[in-house]
Amino acid sequence: MTGRENLEQQKDLPSPGGGRQGQAAVATAFPLATEAAFEILREGGNAIDAGAAAAWALCACEPSASGLGGQTILLLRLADGKMLVIDGHSRAPAAASPCSITAQEQRIGHRATTVPSTPAVLDYAQRKYGALTPGRVMAPAIRIAEDGYAITPLQHRQARVVAGKLRGAASELFLRQGSPPPVGDIFRQPALAAALRRLATCGVEDFYRGGIARLIAEDMRAHGGLITEQDLAECVLPLEREPISVNYRDHRVFTVPPPGGGVQLLLGLQVLERLGPAAPPDIDWYEKVALTTSAVFRDREQRGSKLEDPAAFRNGCMLTGSSARLLAAEIAAGTCDRRHGPGASEEPGDTTHLSVSDRQGNVVLLTQSIQSVFGAKVAHPKLGFLYNNYLYTCPRHPHPFALARNCQPRSNAAPTLVLRNRAHTMTPLLGLGSAGSRRIISSILQVVSHVIDGNGEIADAVAAPRIHGLSSGKVWIERSASSNALIAKLRERFGKPVLKSRHSFAMGSVQALHFLSSGAVSGAADPRRDGTAIALHY
């Protein structure tokens, strides 16, 4: 059997929860994106090509979560062992300030958006580290936008929830006469297909300094937006940065520095380790996870975000354990519970993540987003994409990421790589990331703990019931984990838990790779979204 025939045979094996073991694997939040990555690997592309293809595809088949109007962040481990972050956190337009944007305008509308970075990031990463042409890598996304795909029950529900908030072109592009497309309806996006084809033909430069840039600036002027031709032209190439890392048990965990959510993830792992042994699915473990995530985000809000100062992470760093020791001690003493933060709810948030590896040893962990579900709820009528509302995450008071000219909004994106640290050698164990605003952090933390502390299989770890402690002192938990004993235990520290449905959309969405000691790789897609995973044999 030839390599191509073997790949074709494996193509029929993906499942919603995970893929069989292979020499490489793909996990994304939508089947067509997984297929796009598979197609590129089959054509001789590497993991960077495949990851870019899947990311472009998600712009077309998961438009409520990411798109040309959003931002993208990658964590790469190259075949030679080098690790780097391609930091595509976007920036506010030059005219942005608390005087030019009201609090309401930060949430919704043309003034809520940062200068999109996704096209620049995907093009930069693929051109520098990929093996195929950009046009070949973009071909699946163009095909998906042009030919269409069947609306899923999840997509129908999302459109129904936001239908009354979508404005102008967004309503015309994503609804059917004001109503969400029915399940099974073939959803085609000719305007987006044309925009993608233009990028493939003219180059991504056109988005920032060419015809597409002019169309974006004209649309902004027509609707009171702040992004100008100059803002687009001054969009710089993404930065290559070192990841930040800490030890967890006998492993090393690498993730992204601020303004991403890596600090909160690593701090959370350090706190969980210091709270003492507990393994999923023990009720003690659930309680410790909830207390940890609640404390980490409350600490971010109440301690002045000192750990997030970008100046401290310019060249990468190892987090010290002092903050973790303090939080763990406060949790153990019960004093942390009394320092509740504001509010009991959290922004639903939407994002997408994909994980890809190839047989050469390249690993791509990519998170991209337009911030809220359907972003700013406005879209470009001629280009077919939604604008992000990332300025919503910028505080209006003094802060490292405060709303200001060219500011970088804070995000929770945390593509993460876990390495085994044994016999003075470090080899991959897990590559993962998540969607879901602050639940990104709690979801990744729980999956990592399931595999390391619970010795679990990756598909089981991703599908396991989740818990999330809010900075307000409330706790969310999926109903499938809510035994009477656990509910009683949580009441003592959090009050009445908020029960979520089994595999709730609100509880994050992890796409993960598990690198086994045998050398095989397994993928897992989160059942909380529409994703699939495929394992590949060459």
C-alpha cells in the first residue's frame, strides 16, 4: 500500500471525540477544517501548512468564532526542537481612547474592533515555516466559502441567540430574512470566497495596503468606525517571542506570554500542585480546580496585573512561585474565598483552537478569535467577514492593557505544549488549546491534570465533565459531575453552584494532541463544539 493510499484509508476514521493513533494528528473545532489540514498534509505540506489551511478554513466554516476580522496566536515546536510564539495579538486604531469610544461602543459595533491580525499572522507563519505556496494552503477555505456547508445544530443555536443583535451587513450575511439558517441549510459565502481568492492571488499585502484595505477603511468611515488606511498600513508583522514556562509535577509546561492568558494558566497549575495531591474525578480535585481558577482570576483583577506587565516578558521568563504559594495558602486557610471580585457572570466569549502535528516532529498550536460570539455583531458587506470586538477587553482605567491609541487588548488565548522531563530529555506529551474566554484557562488546566494526575487518555480527558470557579466567588459545573457530595462540598466555599448542561458550550472547547511514549500521536476534539480529530499514518 502506498503512503497516499494509507492516508486515504485513515481519512475515513475521524470521530467527534478523537482519532486513532498515528504518526501525526489533527484536531480542530469543525470537520471541514480538520479535512483541510488533512488535505494539505496529504499533498506534502508540513504541520505549519496544515495548521494555516485549517485556520483559513475555520474563517469560512466557523465564522462566529474567528475570521479575517480577528486575531491569531501560535505556539510552534519545530522539528529541530526549537519553540517559539508567533504573537498576533491585534492593536487598537490610532484614534482609540476612552474619549472616542463609549463603554457601549467597546462591546458592539464598528468602534469595538482592533486592526485585524489574522491574515498577516497566517501568511507570515506559513511563508516562513511552511513548505507549500500560500495559494495552495488557502484553497480549501475558498472552496468551503464558495460551495457552502450544512448548518449544524450548534451554529443554528448560536445564530438564534444573537439574531437580534446582528446589525446591517452581519444580519444580511448570516441570517435568512432576519432568522437563523435552519439546521442542514447549505450556507454559502460568495463575498468571503471572493475576498479569500483575492488574498490568494494578490497576496495578504492587499488586506493592509491594497484594494481590500481601501474597502475596509471606506466601510469604517461609513459606519463611524475608527480604523483608517493608515492603521491598516501600519499593521506590523507578528512578533516571534519565547514562550513562558513552569514545571508541573515532572513535566514542563510552555505557553504564551501576555497579553495572552498564559500567565493565568501557569499560575493555576502551580497553585493546583501546591494544594496537595488530588486526581480527577475525585470531589476534592473538582473543589481544588474551582478554587484555583477563581483565585487566579480574582488575583489578576485585584493585584494590579503586575504579573502581566508586558515589559517582564519581552524575552520570555520563568514565573516565580511566590504568587502561587500565597494563593495556595489563602485557599487552604479559606481567606481567599472572602475576597470576591465583581459580578457573578462572565462574558460567553468565542474563539477557536486547532492542534496539528506532522511526522517530521513539527507541532502547531493555534488559537484565533473575534472575541465575542459573532464578534462586534457587524460585518463588511463586500468582503463577507465579521469584525472583532476586542476593544471590549480593554479597561477604561490605568492598566497595562488600557483602552488607548495602539493598545493591545488582553486575551485568554493560551496554546500550550507539555513536555515530559525525564532522564534529562524533554519530549512532547500534550499539545492543546481551548476556546471559551476565561474557561480557556480552566479547561486546559483540567485536561492537563486529567492526563498527568489521572493518567487518562486524551479523548476521555477532553470529554470529562468540567468545573469553573469565577472571580466573583461563584462556581459553574457541568451537571454530569454534580454528585450530591460534590454539591455539598462546593456550597461550603462558593454558595449554590450554577449547573450547566452536559458538554456545555459555555465551558470551553479543547482541541488536543497526545504524544505517546510509543512514538504514536492521538488527537481529540471537544464534544462541546462540532470538531473532529484525525490520526494519520504515512
